[in-house]
Amino acid sequence: MPSASGLVLTIIIRMLEIYNILIFVRVIASWIVQDPTHPIMRFLYGITEPILGPIRNLMPNIGLDFSPIVAYLLISVITQILRSIL
């Protein structure tokens, strides 16, 4: 039987993986759905903007939004660190 801390780490890792998928879906959906008021886009913006917004504010404005890439990489690094602890 896994320990409680191992179970918590596994749940956190899964949540981070799902979050990375949501970021990816947001990027793809933003190319397809041009209406930001569409319910799917509002959901994706609402769920991912708390991470992407602060990252975007830290980055210089060069005309392209690289915050999803930075967030994806940061979450991937955190996930790998948690896996190594597990």
C-alpha cells in the first residue's frame, strides 16, 4: 500500500499533467475559435490565466505570447522534480 505522501505526490503530478494539457488545448483552441466569449474559451482562459497571466507580465512584449511555452516548461520541470522525490 502506497504511503499517504506518495499518494499526494501522485495526485499533484497528475493534476500538473492535466494542467499542461489544458494549456496545450488553450493554444490550439485559440487558433480555431476566434470568439473569446465562447464557453470553451472562457473555461480555458479562466483555468489557465492564473498561471499564464503572471508569466506574461514577467516577459518582455515582443509581439508573440510565449507564456504558454514557459508555463509548460516550468510545469514539466516541477513534475520531474516531484517524480524524482516519489
